Amino acid sequence: MHDASAIDKLAEFISQLSARDLPDSALQMARRCLVDTVGAAVVGHRTDAAAATRGVALELVGAGPSRIW
């Protein structure tokens, strides 16, 4: 068996957290970041840069389901 890497340790720590473990300020910031990310995606998905990015992704990995979005 191998020693747990830093990312393994971080993933284990995060997987054990619940919202009750976090301060209200962290939850509020997480909500703001999520809303900001979704808003940027909604506004930016039709830009030339987004189309170029989709084209590169199609060339590199092909069509199919995405694990993100």
C-alpha cells in the first residue's frame, strides 16, 4: 500500500465535512462563488472564446458527456 498523497488526504478531509462544520462566512462565500460561476457560464457560453474552447475540446477528446457542466 502507498502513503496517502496530499491530494488523497485533502479529499478524505473534504469528504468528511458537512455544512455544520463550516463557519457561516465560509458558507456565504461559497454561495457567492457558486452564483458567480453559474452567472459567468450563462453569460459567456455564447462568446467566440467559448466556441473556440468547445472546438478544441472536441478535437482533443471528441463528443460525449462531460463530467463538468
